[in-house]
Amino acid sequence: MALKRIYDNWQQLRAASGTPGSRQRREWRAYLQERPLIAYWGDSWFSTPLYRNLCWNSFARIDGMSIRLGGPGLTAARMLTPAACRDNAERFAARGFDLLCLSIGGNDCLGERLAAVFAGAPRMDADAAFERVVTQGVFERLRARYELLLSAMAPLGGLRVVGHGYAPLSRHAIGKEGALTVRNLGLAAMVMGTVGPWLWPVMQPVLGSKAEAERFAWRLLVDGFRDQVLAPSRAAWPGLFSYADFSAVGSLDDRGFWYDEIHPTEAGFALLASGYNAMLRAALPATKRAAVH
């Protein structure tokens, strides 16, 4: 079976890599001598089909092989289960994966999960709202899921895990619905059932203005997710986990950056992919770094 750049599922990948000792496995290993094998595991920033999201823009600049896992709208609790972490760790080890790229956690802070945090809440400012999220254990639960995943991946030795933070949401994008057009999302526009928004309908009665919602979103998705999930995970697993920090991306005043409230346009994702791939390159063995652009 001819090798592919992108595998849609584990069945395809197993068939292509063959069994230990087979000619297929020898060809598989030879191909990967100077090229990485990467798993992209995540929600819509990685897994929306037919859409040039962060996964698409990242891997388009890499000479190697990959598989995409997860699905749009999924939470960390649904993706990072004990069984999924254990099973995928075994698969990564058996086929010689170099990198696991994570895009997991944003959905846990939005939509119905956010609504549950603020059910019956009075009017408050962005700082008080953020403290409510913290005391409700949103980040603590996310951090536990990352710990579960990293504990499962640590015994693999050669594998490295790379996550990412979020770009600052703009008041120009907060409350914005994405247009479900083929021009915007490719053929995915014909099957998607929701376009948001996921933050503003919940937070408008609490915060009152989009300016305050912008400040809350920064504290929630930029500073909060980075400082309470990503940074502690890196501190706990310094040789295993790293992440790209998108907090300095100029997304606040760029009206062309956001497709909807929380998803960048394809051009926005292309901008993020440059910094993300720099982290992937640094996480790879020296012999494979030239494959990442």
C-alpha cells in the first residue's frame, strides 16, 4: 500500500504501516527517518472537515505523515477519557509517532458549560466573572484532563506533546455568527448545524457590554487557560509538554482575523500556524526539524 500524507482513521494507518517485521513496516520506518509522524487531536480548530483551520495550515507546511483525531464541539471530558488516552498511547508507541498536537479545552469554557457557571448570576465586571469561573473549578477540571493525557504519554519516551493557547477575542467578533457559505467553510458549510455565538449570549446579561466581554474573554481564554492549564502542565511535564502562546497575536483590531466569535478565518489560522509550527519544530528530534516550515 502506497504511503499517504494524511490518514483519516486508525484502520488506514494500520494497513499502511503493516505488521512488525513486514516490508511495509520497513518502508514506513525508512520514510520517517527524516520526516515526522504527527497526530492532531482536537476540536474544531483541528477537526472541522474541508476547512483550512489550524491543523490544515500547520500540516500543509510539513513534509511527513499525520492522522487527525477528535471532532468539532467536543470537550476535554469527551476526548481525554482514560480509555482514549490509554488506547492512543499504545497506537502512538506502536507506529513511532513523534508529536501529539493538542487543541483541547476551549469548548469547556463556552456555551452550555459557561451558562452553567453563570446560572442565576447578578451583574458583575470581567474580573469578578473570571473569579467565578475559577472558583467553579473550570480550569481545575481541564488541568486534570491534561494530567490524565500526559501521564499516559510519558512512558512513550520519544513522543512530545504540543498544545496551544488562544488569540485574544475581539469586541468586533464577540457575538458574531459565522456565515455558513462554501466560500467561508468549503463543503463543511453544507453540514454544519451551528455557527455560534458561544460566549456573548451567556455573558451579555452578566457583563452588559462587549467591551467588558472582550476583557472577560481575554482573562478566560488567553490568560486563564494559559496560566491555569497550559503553564502548570508544562511545569509538571517539562520534557514532554510545551505550548504555543498566541496572546501577542494582533487579533483585537484585525476585523479580518475572526470568521465568527471564536474561530479565525483561514487567513487567521495561517498566521497562527507559523508560530505553532515553530513550537513543533523545536519539539522534534534534530534530524526531523528541517521537515517543518
